[in-house]
Amino acid sequence: MGKWWSLAALGVTMLHTGCGERQTPAPTKEAPVNTAAQATGIAGTNPSAALVIIGIYPPSAKAGDGFNKQKDGSSALGIKCENAMRSTAILLDGVKLPTDYGSPTFVSAIVPQSVVDTPGRHTVKLVDGSRQSSELRLEIKP
């Protein structure tokens, strides 16, 4: 059975199923429509649309503290984006993480504990076939 978790900064509640399985949005109040693509219901269905990374949550954390903690103690990284598809993956320092699809505007993944525990700056981007987003940085502070 999945685990419920929330990213308060996004006002999003997701069901994280783990092990690279895809996730589905938790039952929540209907989110406001904020893009033309969302209004038409076609966001994320065009495989040639630009893959855009808007923000990562959190953008930084203290080493060893964890973030967006799951019930099993693992840490989850949430990504607000545009044009994600079920095949979109999160790359952390060039390594593909098992990525959970929430919607065309949200994906997430469990971050390896070695990253959570060690201070450093990490590159985060999205990939889907030949589409790649720009990079953002996740900073794990001492």
C-alpha cells in the first residue's frame, strides 16, 4: 500500500507508491487551472512539448535531517514542472531516479540516503527521451 505525503510549499498531497511505481494524485480539492494547457486538458500529452522544470522542493536541506519525509524515513524530492509525462524521469547528478508521476506539472522521487546525509551541491533535471529540462541545484548544507 502507498504512503501519503504532502509538499506544503506546493499545496500538493500525493500518494507515493515507492519502488519506481507511478503515483496518482491523492483526493484533494480541485487545484486552480493556471495554464492554457491545463485548461484544455492537454498538458503533458505532447511528446514534443518542451520539458520545463520550474522548481524543486526543497531547494536545500541540512545534511542528515531529511526532507519531505516519508513514513519509512526516506526523503522525497518534489519537482514542479511543465509537460511531464509518465515516462519523464528525474536525474540527480546524472543518475536516473525511479520517478513517480503525479501530473503533467508534478513529479517526485525518493532521494538516496547517501545524498541526504552528505553536504554538497547536486544537479537536478528532468529527461524524457530526447527532451531535457534545464538544471536546478539541490544543496545539502553542513
